[in-house]
Amino acid sequence: AVSGYAVSQVLDQLPNMLTVDNQQEAHLRYVLKQLHQHSTWEGEVWAQSGANGGAYPGLGRALPRVLDDEGDLASYVCFFSDISERKASEQRIHRLAYYDALTHLPNRTLFQDRLHTALQSAERQKSWVVLMFLDLDRFKPINDSLGHAAGDRMLKEMATRLLGCVDDDDTVARMGGDEFTLLLQPRASREMALNRAIHVAEQILASLVKPFVLEGREFFVTASIGIALSPQDGNELSQLMKNADTAMYHAKERGKNNFQFYQADMNASALERLELESDLRHALEQEEFVLYYQPQFSGDGKRLTGAEALLRWRHPRRGLVPPGDFIPVLEELGLVVDVGDWVISEACRQLKAWHQAKVRVPKVSVNISARQFSDGQLGTRIATILRDTGLPPACLELELTESILMREVSEAMQILDGLKNLGLSIAVDDFGTGYSSLNYLKQFPIDVLKIDRTFVDGLPSGEQDAQIARAIIAMAHSLNLAVIAEGVETHEQLDFLREHGCDEVQGYLFGRPMPANRFEAQFSNDALFMFD
């Protein structure tokens, strides 16, 4: 039987023996009232099983009352069915509709429902609501390199850390991807809301100091947090969410790993940022990107040894956009690989054209981004470019920063080995600003160290810069590596570097980055730059 009782157990018993304790009195009074008024009743009850004493949901139906021969009420006929499976299905559907399947946090729909309710309540009670938008910094490279399973584990742990930073009556939700939102319980005053928001934001950033352990390795991520307060920053759901999102992007622009409160003037910069993103998505197909070339010379300044290709964006309205304004955005939009490949292809095409025109430029250097380097297909794409352009591999030099190489040493060595097998030259850019060790330098199949301009600026009078420059040159030569000094702007700097055996130099002393046609005109056979 559905009830779990034998017939002998229920004969002459009251119906309340079939219901759980918390429903006996009030619910049975309600059922009897409905029967007296309408002669029928149908509804859900929580029933008690006679088999194990457990409770389960059921659907009850009571038919019109039964009268005896004298017309008096004799009984009601009731039917009861177990709806446990239906209820379980409803709960599953509810969780799918309102909760994130990965982290089990509320999803966008439930979060917006709670925010809407909180805003209505706050308006009535004249209280302050705190809304926080959070986006993980550098999550995508980890997800791309380790796979989605590892990325999912990080997101689940991130959810746990966020819950540890708030109170039980606050809401933490996952909006999708690596973006989370937090709704803090309303506070009575603006000052209390501000203090609470600052405390939670600081707790979140502090929780990310601890590394995430994935596949036996430690990974660090940071977060950019945007905060909006209601009613100050809007008392409508869409406006408040938009402003919190704007503040979050402002936090990213301020260097990431920080939190920013929404300010009214952010809207103008946010609109400009959206326009920039939209324009960037079309810049490659619209052929708005161009390469500028900066000459590289032998250490004595007398012989052209190569050119570094530098990306520029010739915007139809903004003019020439500085690389610092758009390259980080390319990274965030996931466009840096496509644009980076175009840079390699265009630089190789241009150098081949110069060779055919008898312009003596021995090699071209291009900068490689972290995402390009680690996506697993860089060598294949470069091999295709070299084949298509007909450029000898030895004429192409790839520049990588120390931080890229040191991010995952064993993986970097494998990638470098593959690139070296193509016959390319490998240079470590901005050397001296990272944390690479001599031991790793000995193992990496590299050819060139580029002394960062920050150490060249103080030459020759700055004793510390002079010591660092001398040490880098000596160390590189002991490892059979060539040295290029960046940022050479004075004859005194050139003299110092030449005296201490620096192999190549580049900087404004020899020429600023310039378009290909100007480079060709300045450094063709008929106009070869020479220093006496």
C-alpha cells in the first residue's frame, strides 16, 4: 500500500495518523472546512509512512460526503497518491532553471529575481543595496592551456572562496564564464553600505593570494571587482547592473586585482571602451593595422643588422592609436592570436619584398604574445607563413618576454625546441625585468638577450645601471648569446655599450619606428645609415 499501513492498523483511526506532525491540526481543520463548504477537496499533503516512519509528499482527493440511510454524514471517501517522483522532478527542474550546474550557485535568473526584490524592499525601507560584479583576471589562459575540466575545478573552488567572504544571507551568483555577482544584504545608511562593500571586496582579493592547485601545479589568479550602490547609482535593476559592470571594467583598466566603485564619469569611458572593442573586431578585416619598423644596428652603430616590427593601428577617426591603448584589449577580446599571426605574416612578406628590392635588411624581429606562444600551433603557423612568403627561417627572429618563458618552464622548453627546429632565432625581450635564473637560461634554446631600456636610461653615469648592463653582457657572452640593448638615445650610451662588447643596439639615436616605405628610403643601398 502507498501508506505503508496494513488495513488492520487504520480501521477506526482518525485521518491525522497519516499526516506528519506539523500538518495535523491546522491542515486537517482546513480540509474539513473545504469539505463542509464545497463537499470536495483536493490538495497536497505531507504523509507519514507506516513502513519506516518517513515523510513523503502526496496528492489527496476527497469525494462528496457519504450519508447513511437516515441522511446523516457517515464518511468521506478519500484517495491518496504518492507524488514523490513528481516533486523530485520539479525540484530538479527548479535547480536547472535557477542554479548554476557547475558551482551550484544561483544563476543569472535567480540573482536578478533576488536583486529586484531587494531593490523594492530597500526603496520601501529607505535602505542601501550593495551590488558587486567580479571577473577573474587571467582565467582564460589557464582554461585554454589546462583544459575545461581544470578550469571548471578552479571555478568551483572560486565559488567556495566567495561564499567564505560573505554572510549567509548575502547572495553569490555565477553569471556565466568566469564572472560572478554578489548581492549584499541592505544596510541602513550609505556609510554602512560602503564599509560593508569595502570589507567584502578586500576579503575576496585576500582570498586569491592563496594559489589554486590544478593537476599538481599552483596557479594564481586575481579579480577585478566593480561595485554599485542603490539608490545612489540607480534604483532599477538594469541600471544598477550596468553601472556595476562598468565599474568592473574600470577596475581592469586600472591594472586588475583591485575594486572600483561606480562613478558617473565612468559611463563616458565605458562607451568609449565599447566603441574601441567594436572597432578592434573589424580592424583586421578592414586592413587598419600597419607595421612600423625600428632599425637595429651593430654594436658600433655602423651596420644595419635588422628591424623590429611593431604593430600600429591606423584608426579611420582616431588616427594612429598607441599600442598601449589597444593591445591589452586585443588580449581580453581573444583576438591577439589572429592579429599576432598577421604581424608575423606581414613582417615576413615585407622583408622578402625588401630582399627582392635589394634593400639590405638581414632579419626582422616580431613580438610574440603569451597566448600565441602557448596555444600549441605557433610553430605550424609560422612554418606555413615562411613557406608562403619564401622567407628563409634564419631571417625571422621571435621576441619573447622572460615572464612568458618562466610561466611554465617545461612547456616553454618544448615549444622553443620546436621553433628552433624551424631554423628561427629566439630573443628574450626586456631581459632583467623578470625572474629567470641562470640555470634556466642555460637550458632554453635561445640566441639573443635584449637589455631592457630601463637599464640603458641611466648609462653611463648611473652606477647601478652600468653594473647591471655589464653583468648582462658578460653573462650572455659566457652562454654564447648575443646582446641587443634597447632604448639607446645618446652617443654616450652607445660608447659605453660598444666599449663593453654589446653586439647590437636600437633606439631613437638610430631611428624611431617608421612605416615600411620610409624605412626603405632611409636604409636602402643608396642611403645606408652610418655612424663614424
